[in-house]
Amino acid sequence: MKHAYLAISIATILNIPVVNAVPFVDEEKTEVIEVIGQASNSQGLSVKDSSVDGPFGDNLALKDIARSVTPISSELIEQLNITTLQDVLAVSPNTYSASGFGAPSLPTIRGQLGELFQDGTRRQAGNNGFGVPLSFNSVEQIDVVKGAPPVLFGSSQRNGGFVNLHSKTASTDESKGKINLSAGRWDQYRAQLDFTGAVYQDKVGFRISAEHIDNGSYYDYAGMESDSLYAALRILPDDKSSWDINFELYQVEFTDNAGINRPTQALIDHGLYITGQGVQSNGSTVPAAGSIVSPTGQVQLSRSTVLTDPDNLNEATTYLFHSIYKRELSPSLSLKNTTYFQHLQREEIAQNSFVEIIDGADTAQNRTELTYLWNSDQQTIFALDVRYNKVLGYSQFTTEADSPIDLTGPLSNRRIPLTAEQQARLVELRPGVFVSPGAQYDINNDGTGDFNLSDTTDSRSVQTGLAIQHDSDWTRDLHTTIGYRADFYDVKASDPIAPDGQIAASDTINEVLHSAHASFNYTLNSDFTVYGTASYNEATSNSMAGGTALSSDNTISEQNFATENTLVEFGLKYSPTDSDWYADGAVFSQRRSLRNRDGSNTGIRTQGFESQVFYDAYPYWVSVGYSYIDASYDNSASSQDSAQIADAFDNSRPDIIEGTSVGAPSFTSFAPSNRQVQGIPEQSFSFNGNYSINPEWQIGFSGLYTKSYPLDFLATVKIRDQFTLNMNTSYAFTQNTKLRFDVSNVTNEKNWRPVFEGGYFGATLVFPELPINAKLTVTHNF
């Protein structure tokens, strides 16, 4: 009789724990092998087994990437109830963000706005974080990557980190669908239908996903209504190629929510708001620069009373197209072609005189990558990347004034009708709508410009990038990557709405920006990998929708192409093959440039540590994240809307506030310093968990703690230590139907958050986070 030791070999190859392997011999002496193993307990909620496509190559395991990365799968998106970019903070360290005027359009990573990519191409998004809210209707996975985009993605604007969204793909071998319905406090409703099916088995598949959101709001005069229609097609012509195509149409109406003005320490700690409308030097109570408030008292202000207006108009429509074609040309050569197009139109006309109108922003990009395998240990990726961006837009933000407004008074307190003198320094775009011209003009020939400037532009840019990345396996344990890229910029900007009698100004510029990175991975043993990376990146500064605005001297500033960014990072990753745990930690030092509102750049240096731990084995799932960041100005100047909130008040009521009578807003520049950057907590701690009581019933929780941090540059007001605790439970009535109940901010904490990235409004505005609220969600799979 032969012995079936082959069972153990098979189990070893398949990584199946062997419980018992017994040989059987039938009467015909035919050998039968029985292998008994244990199925994986993973619930798909760990990052351990996720693959990452795009930034550093395709199909890379997390432990093989020399960066701090958090891939968030579709299962994890559902578990964490992720509906906005701010929600990634629940699972990815060092992603604390400002509110983005209530509608975040960009991620914040390591204390700086990051880039937003989808399928490896940079999406149009907000200018300095204020833009169009993001729909997750098209998204299947979210990769959060720390540090500047690598050479394959090329030069961009923001370098703290980036989020790469992976679009939903179609199935070619099965048909399945999902209906998701939710209802929450304050009349918040969402409905989504997602279906995929094969058109031609194993060759062609399609997918359609539609989402409608109709949200009321806790905040006064606020809400959001949106529709997203997404369609995808997958074509597999043969066993050597694939083609994924998708299209999304997205329309949204939303509120620009500036939070609460006059952020004193009494407001943060006790909810006490100083009353009294600001007065101009001419006696007018219309909010304007330099207005001074004589305090009339202090009241307990409802946290729902924020700087909004029912007559504001704010809407946007965009459509996007993505195509990803892959083909194996030979055993050693493969091709990947990525194509992207996006069109955006946006219009906001606010009663406080703010205007941002994008009459059309078109972005097209094509990147072709050739990957050549020299041998089993050496690989090179060559990339040619061409990106075209054209923006026609109008803006006006020079007459805004928030601090003089008394929120306890009538709506007229918040409204800023332009005087004849103010209108004369602007241009009338349409009846009653005034915007800044896109250049400066001296009409009366007195040597001084006669107009206010914002971000108005008619610009186009062509960015051509050449990149090379080489990957080497020197030994079984040592892997290195080096990369270099040059981006050639050809940019033209013109004034689309020159004043009557003036010749529209325009300018062109050609620049070359460079980026490079080098990294190593070293496998200490089967469980631990250590890595190090260094990156240098030259980036751009852009205005709305990625356009380029002329400076006050009617030229394109070279400062727009002078933002240098560096990164050094070392980390350790624990990813054992025979365990349900995953953990990593990283120390980093980044030096970056921050684009100021006046177009200048401020140097900021960040140093810190971050770590994340995951455990995923039924019936438990747990994740923990911790971050420490020391962000300071790198001997650089800074600016704020006003130096401190006390500048908005006189000293007539020192029992309430010791005012300085400077008036506000009063744009303030601070001398170069190494002070702590405002609006960023030095430490944060997040935790999430889930326990399955039985196969049908689950309970879960999540929480976030942030350490006290200054709200303004001078640290006259601080946001204290604060935490948020959320709970959820779900019950599966059938194999296909599940009901989930979420309660957010269970302990009803009165938490605060900065309104805007970069700290510009730190002495002017603060955002009150939501009180306790609940949501019910029904999911049915078919």
C-alpha cells in the first residue's frame, strides 16, 4: 500500500492548515486522497489582502509598497458608513480635515490638502478645498496614500498625500444587483441601485449604478440634493487583454456652510456668542472690511445657527469618462493605456457678495505605460502622459466680510449689497451679478490699478510628462524602486471679461517641473518588512477647476510653478501569512509649500509618526489608528483674514472681550516664523470594531479622539481635546436582505472643526459638528 503524503504537499502549496490527511485504497488498489482544511475567517474588512493598482504599478500587495497606504475596500466602505472624504479619518491615520465649508471636495492628509485621483488620473476638484461634494456612487475601493504623488502620476498641486478612487467594474461571468435605501435625522434620504451582468459570457459585461440623495440639514438654510448615474463596460477580447470603460453624470445642489463667526474661547467652551452688528466708518451696518463691533451682550447660540442664506444659489453639473486598456504584448512587454475626460459647470451666487461661476472646465488626459521585464528580477515602466485643461470662470470674493455679522439678528445682517463704488471696481457679468476682471487695469492713469482681483480666468494648459520607473529585486529579500519624471507645461491665461474700453490682458508661460523618488523594501522575515522612501516633487499652484489666473501685474506668476516638496519616510509593516493581523507604522518628514490666497507660497514642515492595526477574523473585526504630527511654518510668512477675533471689537465691554478696535476683516500678514500651524491636532486616535453575535446579527462601534490645537495663528483660541463615539447594529432577515441602524455622536459631544484648510479663516470662523443623530439603512441583494 502506498502512503498519501501528497496531501500535505497540496495543503502546503494552497496554504490550507491540515487537520487530517488520510489515504484510502479501494479494492482496485486505486489511491484516493482526502484533504480536510479550514476556510478563511476573513470578512474582507482588513487591508492586509488588498491589492493596490496605479500609483506604483499594478497588483501590488500592501506590504510591498514603500509608503504608508490604507486601502479601503467596498466591504470596509459599507462597514464604516463612508459617505464623504472626511469619513476616511475613521480608518486612515493623519487624515484630519477642516469642514471645507460643509462640502469637502478634497482629502486632507498629514495636515495639507491632498489630491483626488480616480483610476489613476487627477480629477477636477475644489480650489483650496472648496468645490463640489464627491459622490461615492461610482467607487469600489479607496486607496489613501501619504506623501506626494509618485512619478507615474506626475506633477500636481497638492502634496500632503492623495486618494485614488477605483471605479466600479462590470462582471463578465455573473449577474447580481443591490438596492440600498437609507433615511436619517433631519430628513436625510438616499437611494441607490447597482446592477451588473454579463452580455457575452466571460467576454463582455456591463454595470449600472444610480444614486439619488435628498438631504435636509441640522443647520439653518442648508441641504443637499444630488443625482449620480454611473455606467461601466468590461470587454475581454482574449486572454491577454482587457478594456474597462466607465461614464458618470453627476448633478448637485448644495450649501456653502461657513459655520459660526466670531470664534472666541467662550464660544468654543460654553457656546456663548457675542452680539452686536459691525459698523463701518461711515455708519453703515452693511458688513465690510474694517467694520467694528460694539458688543451688546453674550447669548447662548444654537449650534444650528450658521452663516448661510436661503437665497443663495449653489449648484454644479459634471460628467466624467474613464477608459483603461491593458494588453500583454509579449511575455516580457505589457501595455496600459488610461484615458480620462471631465467637464464641469458650477455656479454659486451668494447674498454676501461671493460669486464663483465656472462656465466650463474641460480636462482631458491620456497616459500610456509600457512595462518591460528584463528578467525575473528587473522591471522598467516607461510612461508618456499628456493632460489638457481649459477653464472659463468668474469669481468675486473681495468684498466678503464675516466677522461684522451678528448671527442673532435678521437675515439682512448677513447680506452685502454692493455700493456704486464697489461695483465700479468690478465688472457686471450679467444683470446684478458683479465679478472681478481677470486682470488689472489703470483707467485713470494714476499709476494704481482700479479693480479688485479674484480668480477670474480664461486659461488653458498642456502638461506633457515623461516618466521612467525601475524596480529591482536584488535578493529574495531586498527590493528597490527608482523613478524620475519631467513635466513640460505650456500655459496661457487671458482676461475673459475686460472692462469696457480695455484690451483684454493675456500672458503665456512655459515651465519644466521635475520629480523623482527612490525607495527600498527589505523583508526581515516572513512576517516583517521594513521600508524607506525619499521623494522630491515640483508642483503647481492653480485657481478654480485647475485654471491659471493672472497676477496683479497681468502676468502668470512664476510662483505658480515654484512649489517644491520633499518627503523622507521610514516604516515597518507586519503582514504574516498565517495570521489575521496586519499592522504598520511610519515616521516621516515632509517639507511642502502652501498656496496663499494672494498667490504667494508659504513653506511648511511636518514631522510625525502614524500607525494602523487591523484584525479580521469572524466573528471579530477591529482597527486602530494613531497619528502624531508636528506641523510648523518653515521660517515662512503666513496670513489670515484677521490677526485675531478681538480685532473685530472695540473695548466698550471689556467684561465680554478686550477689543482692539482694528476692525475686521483686516487682512494680516505675519512675519516669517517657525510657529505651529493652526487648525491641525498634533495627536489623533481612531478605533473601529465589529462583533457578529450570530450569522444574522452584528454590532459595531467607531470612535475618534483629537488632542487640543490652536484655531488661529496667534493661538488666542483653542479647540479643546474632543472625541466622537458612534455605534451601529445590523440584522440580516434573509441571506439577501439586511437592516442597519447607525447612531453617530452617541454621547452628543459639542465638537468643533476649522472651516477652511490652511488656517486662513482661523480668527473668523469655526464649524460646529453635528449633534447625536441616527440613520436606518436597508440593503437587498439580488
